[in-house]
Amino acid sequence: MTLKPILIHPDPRLKKHCDPVTEFDKDLARFADDMLETMYDAPGIGLAAPQVGLIKRMLVMDCAKDTKAGPEPMVLVNPEVTWKSDELNVYEEGCLSIPGQYAEVERPKMVRVKWQDVEGKAHEQEFDELWATCVQHEIDHLDGVLFIDYLKPLKRQMITRKMQKLKREKARL
């Protein structure tokens, strides 16, 4: 497995609408494994393919909190929200592509999502609480939406300037 470099906002690839995955092969499975390794190493609870430069509709996530039960990695290919609860939840969200920045975002408390696995097999499941927030956050990435897009313009601009400064500092190293 290979750690992938995570793109930092602002990067035009993070604002692209991703294409559906049409080929389910060993390369896709290997890339999904690389994404999981990258997410765990970061560390994070979710990672979308465009965050590592692949403009395809695929994400990985693991919101398991019980360390005794172990990890619960999930790979969702071509995910689609098919239902949202009316009840909302607010979580303080962060993003591996916007390191060190967090903000409260309101989203549906529960969602039902259908997707395919790396072999192309169809799945559907309801997600609640943190899992629901995470899957919605990652699907947003596949549509070119970042969590800061939910913030007021001034806050969004402030975070974007911080990320531009961070990228300049990293480029000097």
C-alpha cells in the first residue's frame, strides 16, 4: 500500500464534480486500500478520491470510536444519498484538505445511501449521527463542495487565506 499526498485547499481539483467509476478492477481495489491507509495515517475518519487527485466518485470512511471492537473501514463507490431525515444535527467538521480548521455544520441527522463496493456489488444502508455527517461530507467532495462552502463568506475567505499561507510555507520547505 502507498500513502497518497492529500491536496490542500485551494486546489481546483477539489472543486470538480467527479465522474462515476465504471471499471471495477484490481487497480480500483488497490487505490481504495491506499486511500484507507492515507486516511488512517493522516489521521482522519473520511477521505474522498478527489482529495488525493483522482476525480472519480469514490470515498473511504471509518467513524468507529470503540477501539476494542477495532476499525470499521468502508469503501463507497458511486455513492448516492437516497433519503435524508428532516431532523438535523450539528457537528464540528474538519477536513484533511483544510488542516487545522474546524467549523460547525448543520446536516441531516440520518441518511440512506446506496453505493457499490470495489467489485461493483450494490449496497444500501442508513447512517446516523457521526457516520451520517461523515458520509455527507465525503459525498460533498465528490460534487466539488467543501465544508467551508456552508460557512458565511467572511469566515470562508479567512480560512482560504490561511490555507494559501500554509501552502506557501510548505512550498518553501
